[in-house]
Amino acid sequence: MDFEGLGDVLRYMHGLGFKARPTKNGVRRFLGILKSTAGPVPIELAIADWDFLVYPTIRITEKPSFLPIRMAHGVVGGDFCYLAEGSVVLDRYNPTGAIAFCLQQATSLIDQLISNPTQSQTDMQAEFQSYWAGSSLGTLLPIGLSELSSELDEAKAYKLSPKGPFGDIITTSKEALDRVALSWGASAQLLEAQSCWLLRTTAAPDMSSALPWTVKETLAWLKTWDRSLYAALQKRIEADTSILDLSRIYILIDSPAGWIGFGFSVNKRYLTKATTKGAAGSRKFAGKAYFQYLHRFGGSDKIFRLLTTNLSSDFVHTRNLSGSLKNGLSGLKIALLGCGSVGGYVAQALTRLGAGTDGGQLTLIDNQFLQPENIGRHALGFNALLKRKSNALKDELDLQFPYSNIESRPIAITPKLDYSSFDLIINATGEEPLSEMLNALRISNEGTFPPILHAWIKGNGECVQALWTDSLKHGCFRCLRRHEPGSEMAERFKVLKNEVEKGFRACQHFTPYAVSASLSAAALVADMLIDWKKNGSPSPRFRTRAVENADTFKIKNQDITPLSGCPACGTK
């Protein structure tokens, strides 16, 4: 920032009654007052980044009595979270206006918290994970959460070797965890003396008092939050005879705020004194004895909080989806025909949208090998050279998305394949004769054949097109070409104005185009699938996307009508 801009800021802050503090490590600080509706709120404003990639920080230096005891948007150290990260763009060319906006936003939020305590409580519950993991008063244990079945009330803890990026992992599916561990080049070993109990509630966590750090505080907090949680934990401790063999217990609670976790170490010395280890009777009552201990002598024992990272397939594949698209492509059986320059990127999009999860399967069908000339526009690289494209693509996707059920079938695409078992077929071969063959199969098996989404690149990448065929009410693939005498096979929707440039090498020819065309075609496929899942319809079924500077005719995106006299569907 130039000196003129800094001078404007200093004059503005002085006019508001703020006093400049000494600059330290390039951070300018100002002490002053925010004028809320209930009275003055003393703050410190700190500006470390004049490009405003990081917002100025506001810290409440002395909390007035009129502010809620438990206040939303407050973080550790007194900082006040007045703007969600990335929510607005502050003008670097008007630093005075940017700072004025920040102060106004903070004042407005404080007024809202004062006038609407219910909203403050709601906001705190939504921000619960930040408060749970934000304190430095006790032990915070990083933990990864893999698949956790809603039908089970106990999970196992595993240690990864070499150590994984999220600490130990808790899951109910060792098979799923093994696949995740493999993607990190690790293996999972069961932690024998540790157990995790799964509890569930529909109530938001209680934020009316300080969050607990001891066993006694935690039991009381659970009672206040949802008495059924306390009762479930009591029942579990009292009934679990294996407690004698445990050194550590994790508790995970599935709540509207996400998975909330804590745990404690088992006092083996007390259990040894309270019971005769190994005797059937003493083992039977070990849990009851220990629950009494937790309420009495063990109440002051510290808990550790779990800093959970959700690694489950449901979270990974649906976190960025919403509404009717929430489940993405999970549960569907999808066949991807062609794993070439378009199909490779389509496969990546499909897996990111959840294909192959929740009982679904993504089947890759392609019998070709990856050659050096393919790499420049393919999703695969040198490590896959001379491998079957479908096999190499499956291996790559298995590492990236270990939960996805992906099958490779390195075979030719012929009429003899059984297509009826799929919910959807995506034809990314770009080969017109093969597309005609699939089209004929679908028409001859109308009503029982799955929908087909054809996608291809036109010319030298000037545009990409896609056609969804699912009913004879709409035009079929062959309806894209005319059939009148003298114009047989002419394009019905001509898009290219110029001749296509071809390349020749030995006895082969190829069509040169850049990787951007492959990515564009895959994006078009993804968007049509999203519309299909979100709206219940893939309309418009015929779509064209052209490069901005390409010399093409403009084609309307539409549901094409059946072509009169079409040799494929016109006789039906």
C-alpha cells in the first residue's frame, strides 16, 4: 500500500477515536471502541495484509457485561469472527473503505447477538466443532473417521503404519479402511486395548455452559444435552464386561453438528482393586463398579477431545452436492464405454460424483493400450504406458477414491455384451459406427435398454457435443444425420464451417486437438448427469459447446425431434 493510502487510513481511524499501537512484524494495530446498541465494546483492530487476502482481525479486549456469557462467533484468544473466510472481497485500492466495512460488519453482528440471543445460540451450535477443537485447556487428539455403519453401536480403532495424515482411524469396516490405507501406501493394525462406542442424537449439542474437560463435567453435560445420551453411555459402561481389558475408550456421537468425539483412559489400577480379575462374577459387575468410580473418585479424571476428520465415502462424495443432487451418482450401475482422451476425464468426474459407492458400480470397458501418442491429451501419464487403458484407469481411480467399486473390462465393445444390467451407459468412444450399433441395440430393446449418453469432440476441438437417448419420443443418434435422397448422411445440425485438419502417420490417421477439448467434453457429460439427477430429466438432451474463438455455426441446445424417415427409429 502506498503512503497516501496509509495516511487516509490513519486519519480515518483517528477520526473514529482509535489509537495506533506500535507496529510489530508489519502488523498495524489500533485500539478503539465499537458503538453497539447496548453500549461501547472495546476492541483491537489488527491489519497484517493490505492486499486483504486475509481479513483484518478484530479482538474484543474487554468483554462488556451486556454481551452474552456464551457468545457466538468468538474464537480462542478473544478474536471475533465477523466475516466468514472468502465471503466478501475487500477493495485493496480503497483500504479506508475496506476497514470501514469490517468495523460496520462487526458492529452489526454484535448488535444482532445482543438483540437475538436465540440466534446466537443457534449460531454457536452450528459452529460447535470450532469451539470443541479450539480450546488449549486439555488434550486434543486428531482422529480420522472412515466408514461408520448406522446399524452398529461399536467401532474399532486402528493405527496406520507408516503413520497416516489424520492420526489413528476409527471405523466399522476394516475392508474400507484397508483400501484407504493402501492409497496412502500404509497398512492398518487394530489397536487391541481400545474401543469406540457410537451414540446418536437428533438434538443439537448444549452450549449453555462451558464445554467439559473432566469426566464428571462430561457426564453432566451429556445429561443437559440429551438425557438419552447419558443413559446410553451408562448402560454401555455397566454392561460391557470387556472394560477390564481396555486401556482407552472413545465415544463418538452422531449429531446435527456432525460427529462429536471424546474419550478417557481406563483406570486399570482401580478395576484391579475393585474386582478379582478373571473371576466370572467380578467381570460381570466390573462395568457397574467403574461407572460408580467415574461419578465419584474418577470424576476429576481428564477427558481428551477428538479432532475428527470425516473420511467417509458419503462425506467425500456428497459434501459439495445439495438438494436432489445430494446423493450424486451413488447406488447406480454405470458402464463407461471408452477410456480414451474423453473417457479418462469422464471417469474422474463420475467417481467424484459418487459413482461406484453405496452399492453402485462403475464399469470401465475398453480393450486398447495407452500409447505414447495418447498421453498429451489423456488423464493417464507415463506410468500407464503400454497398459490397458481400462486397467490403468481403474488402478489410478482406486488410489484416488478407495471407496468406489470400479470394475475394469479390457474387452471389445460389441453387440454381444450384456448392457441390460446397467442403469446408464456413457459412450465416450467418439466412434460413430460404434455409436450407431449401440443406438440400434437400444431401439430394438426399447423399454428394457438403459439410457445412453453419447459424447464426442467435433473437428479439431472447435466444439464438443453430447446426446442423451432414452425414448423414441425424442430423436435417436441416427437422427443427427439426414436420410433424404441426395443428402444421405449429411449432418442435420451442421456446426463446423471449415474442413477438419487430419494427421497421418504410417497407415493411420488421427485428428489433432488439445487436451482442453477432452476436458470440455467430460465437463459437458458431468453437467448433463447433474441435470438428470437434480431435475429428474437430462433435457436439453442434445447439447453443443463451442470454443469462444472457433468459427462455427450456433446450434441450439434442445430435445431433438425424431427425423422423418430415420432408418434407425423411423420404422418403430
